[in-house]
Amino acid sequence: MGGQSSRPDRGPTLFLTNSPTGPLDGSRAVDGLDPMNGFVENLAARWPGRARCLIVAASPGEHGDNDRMAAFFAGALARSGLSLGPVDLWDDRAVGPDPAAYDVILLGGGHVPTQNAFFRRVRLREKLAGFRGVLIGVSAGSMNAAERVYAQPELPGEASDPRYVRWLPGLGLTGLNLLPHYQLTRDSRLDGRRLYEDVTYPDSVGHRFLAIPDGSYVLAEGGAATLYGEGYLLAGGALRQICEENHSVGV
């Protein structure tokens, strides 16, 4: 998958994750950040002291949920031994903070098109042009980090609606198109169709998707990207495993 990993200029260090605080299916108990596949170790090695953190919401109008989400992630970071300075939240209550004023930016998870529209409205891509810190994508945040975002149908009606837009302009931080929470979604059905075999496999013709379960992640820095943990390449309508737990591979 080489050649698609990251933009050529020196951008931020990217951690493209699913659920960095543990699997959404509750199959493993995690206190703080998920240590699987060396995630906490790799993050800590790149974490500045007293990091100034900005958490960008996926649903800008859900103020209560956003406040709880920001508190949850701040607590998880602290419990994993990462030194924190101010932790700010960016949703539609914020005037528009300057990303360059922060050391770490976390893009929250949620509905990909909703978050994408917020990012475009606040011109986040342009505002990240000078950011050189650590950027953590969470699920939808990882998907919207792409140059061209694949918004895999998620909500009822999206798979069957011919007007639903599956390709969106993204933040341009990576060429990778992630499909998160693979252990949860691989057998899902949506609008009477199999999400993968009937929807995403056909969409992969002419494209390359990286499907990863919770606990796996991509680390991209210095023009190279590495997948840590279990992962599958979906391209041209065919799926194959490219990495296993406790291993890594360049993508």
C-alpha cells in the first residue's frame, strides 16, 4: 500500500485509531488508553510534557455529549501517565481556536458526514496547515483525516439512498481510507444488505481500504505509515489480511 500513506510535506505525527480507550464491544477491560499493539508506548514516546490539547467534536451541536467526551478523553490520557496542560474543546460554541497553539489535537468519533461538514465549515484543513504536533484520530476522526474520505454508510437509509454521498473532501493528512471497528461491522447488515459484501466490496473497485478492529491503529510520521495490529486490505472487491496482533507492517 506504499505511496498512499501521508502527504509529502512535514505534517503532524498521526495516530489513526478506532477506539483508543478500548474495544467498543467491551471484550477487554481497559482503564485509560488501550495498551494493545504498543499504542500507549508509541504515543508516550512522542508526547510532549504538559501538552496543550485540543479535542475537536464530531457532532458540534451536541454540547452535553461533547463535554462528557472531552472529560472522558482527558481522564483517559491522564490515567495513562501522559502529562497534560490545558485541554480545550472545539464544537460550535467555540469561536475557532488556532490549532498551532496546541501540542496535541484529538479528532473525536461519530458520524462521518456530520463531522466532515463541521470540519469544512470551520476550514479545519486550512487551519491545520502549520500544525506539527501529535494528531489522534478516533474512528470518524481517522476517516476524515484522509485526502478523499470514504464515508461508509452507517445509519439506516444511507446504504439504499442513491443521494447519499460516499466520497467527501477530507483534511488531506493521509492517503489511507480506514474502515474502523471491523470486528463489530464485518457481519453488519444495513437497509437489508450486507454492509461489506454488498456495499463496501463494490465500492472498493478502484480504491484501497484498510479495515482494522479495535486495538489496531496506524502511526504515520516522516512520510511513512505503519499499521500496528490486526488489519485487512480491501481492494478491487477482494479482502486479505495483511497484519496480525502484536505485529506491524508498512502501509
